[in-house]
Amino acid sequence: MLFCLQLLGASWCLSSKAAYVRDENGYPLMINFSNAGKEAKLRYLDGDYQVIQGGSFVTCAMTGRSIALEDLKYWSVERQEPYLDAQTSYQAHIKAENNSQS
């Protein structure tokens, strides 16, 4: 089923899997909802990451809390782990350092 409406000066068409909207030049854009609510699989790189399997979030390696991909800012390339925030990232670093000295 497809549902269309005018909202904020744009034409939106919604289905259960995607939203279609026209940009300011009238070109259609698609927003994919098929990965919403799924955990993404990423390969963490220096300053970036590569999506291996689509999803909308990852799980913090230290806290177990979900991190939306748009909020993901901290990870370890060496350990291939995402972290909720800078403090959690630092705690993971200290833990890994202590484990390597044991």
C-alpha cells in the first residue's frame, strides 16, 4: 500500500518499506526503512566505517546499549568494537591494556 501527502512543501509517498520525497529541484529521493530496527554489522576503519550488513544501530561493546548509526562516533579499529561515548571508549582501552599486561 502506498500513501502520499503534501508536507512542508514537499510531496511524500510512504510505504511499509520506504519513503519517497522530491528534493528542492523536484528529483525523487528514497529513504529506506527496510533496515530500521536491525543491528548493523560494520568494519571499523580510521575515521570511518564500512557497512557490511545494513541496519540502523550497533551495540556498545562495553555497556550493551544500542547506538544509532547517526550517533556513532567512538570505536576501536584494533578491537573492531563500537562505544557509546568517549568515556566508555577510554574504559575499553584501559581494560584492553590491563588484559594485555596480564
